[in-house]
Amino acid sequence: MRIPFNDLATPHASIVEDVVAEVRALAGNSRFIGGPAVESFEQDFAAYCGTTHAVGVANGTDAIELTLRALGIGGGDEVLVPANTFIATASAVAATGATPVFVDVDPVSLLVTPATLEAGKTERTAAVIPVHLYGHMVPPADVLPFAAKHGLAVLEDSAQAHGADAPAQHDGLGEKVRAGSYGVAGTFSFYPGKNLGAWGDGGAVVTDDAQLASRIRSLANHGRSEGTDHYEHRYIGRNSRLDALQATVLRRKLADLDAATAQRRRVASVYAEALAAHGIPMVAPLPGVDSAWHLLVARVPGREQVRRLLDEAGIGTGVHYPVPCHRQHAYATDQTVSLPAAEQAATEIVSLPFFPHLRDEEVAFVADHLAKAIAAL
């Protein structure tokens, strides 16, 4: 049995004909940049996220950078970022001229907490970016009171959390909020491997702030002023637009996203039982959070040998992420900084094969071989 780390081909097979038909129509009207395809997807995605506005952009990194710029965050400012995120979160901050300040995370959930955020705050802090890692949301109650206390903007990095939900309050009762909807804005990546993935790059910002959405849209389109002459530019902008082809694909896939997420949650529950039977810890969402389950991550000793043994058994794996941001060469300005939870996790985490159509017997095969690999250390 060979089990890949991910399988993008199978779910696309059922939608190819639908997408091709829409692409033919797109070729006929030649509205390749902007136009009805992008506008329709933006409306649908905003509604899906529970926000008023969505602005399509070229990728998830741009989504963060453009939002920070639209908020007026730049040189002289600091932005709190978890150390165990993909480097794009940090590079987007740096691209504005602001400084990413890396903070530690809870040693079990691997998410930021009020205490870890407080430890990183200075008088220059202007914003905090909670990252919904692996699809597991950082609940708003773990971020919003801290941000309100210090007058900080909250920008959710939801690149791995399309469709995740979390309790609105600490007690976990009552209504839930969707990823991207509780901060001043939420940012998304539509990289092909994401839960809602395009057939290329793409990203979006969702928000309830009409003025912020308008400014982001302008910055992403050469700083043009909406509703005015094509050659009137209010801001120093750039070219970061979601093209109509990707919007067409995304809108079609959005219709199936809830069903795919339900399948991911089912597979995750099978994994949880199988790994628990072998005493292997798994990174799980916090109580009350309905994760999008972008990745299925276990924690193991001797990771590189374990991965080698799994590879020999035909099992694909990944590591998200092996080097914390504050230890990356580009950002390691102070080697004395210690963020122990993120550093420890980086040596132990391994991402296991995970996709909506993974079969129960394949999960059992992975869990059994993982247990054997650990026993062989």
C-alpha cells in the first residue's frame, strides 16, 4: 500500500467538466481580470466567512501585507507573530517596513495565548496576527481582550482555516464565529494545497469594514481610486489581483467546501482514535473549536528516522514547520531569544497523510507503521 501525503487530483476529477464549461464562457467574454467571475466569488466567499466584504488578491502573503498597509502599519511599528508559522506571515509584515516580533505558543495547542502575546508586546506594538495553525482556530477570547487592552489591530491569518469555527466567548457556549470574521480583517491563501485551493495562486481579505476593504482593493490595483478615472491613483499601490480563472475555480469548489470539511473532520476523528491506541500525541484543536483540519500533525521522537521508515513503507509525510521563524537566517537578529514551546515542537511535529477521501484502512496503516517506526528508535 502506498499512501501519498496529499491527493489533489481525486477531488478535482468531479469538477473538471463544470470548470471547463465556465472557462469556455470566460474565454468568450474575455473578462480575464476582475469582472463578474471575481465579483461573484468575492460575494460568495464573504457570505461564507460571515463578513460583509471580501477582496480577492494575488496570494495569501499579499493579503496580509496589503491589509497591514491599509491599516497604516509600517516603519517603526511592531507586529506580534507566532514563531511557528509559515514564513509568509513574517515576510508580509516585513514588506510593510514594520518589524515582526515573534512570540511563543502554548506547548500543547501550539497557538498563541494571552500570556505569550503579552510577553512580546512593547510600546511599538501596533497589531497582532493570530495564526489558525493546521486549521485549528485561535479563539477570539484569547486575542480580542488583549488587543483591546493595548489598542492593537487584530489581523487573522486564516490561510489554513477556511470554514473553521470557534466559540465567541470563553465559556464556549452560544454562537460561534468563523475564521477570518472576528478581527478587523481576516486573510486567506488559495494556494492549491489549501482546503479551498485554486489552480494556481490566489488570496483574499475578508472584513466588515467597508473603508478598509476599499483601501485594500485600491492598493491591490495600482492605488486606483474606485469609481473615478482609470488613471487617477490615490495611493502608491501595486498589482495584486485575483484573476477571473482562479475565481471561477474557487467559486465552484466553494460550493463543496462544507462537505469536504465534514469529511476531513471524520478522517481526523479516525486518526485520533488510531493514534491514541498507540499512545501517540496529536495536535488537536482547543475545546469548542470546529477545526477546518488542514493538516493532521502528530508529535514523535526521532522524527527524521521515523519519516525515513515511513517513506520506506510507502507513506508520505511533511513537516510544518521544521525551523521556527525566529531561528530563520533572515530574522534571527538576536540568537539569545528563546521561545521554548515553538522550538521543542519544531523538533517533534510530523504531518501525516491527510485528505478528505482517505480511507479508514489507510489511516490504520499509517498509525500502525508510525507506532512501529517509533518503537524501532
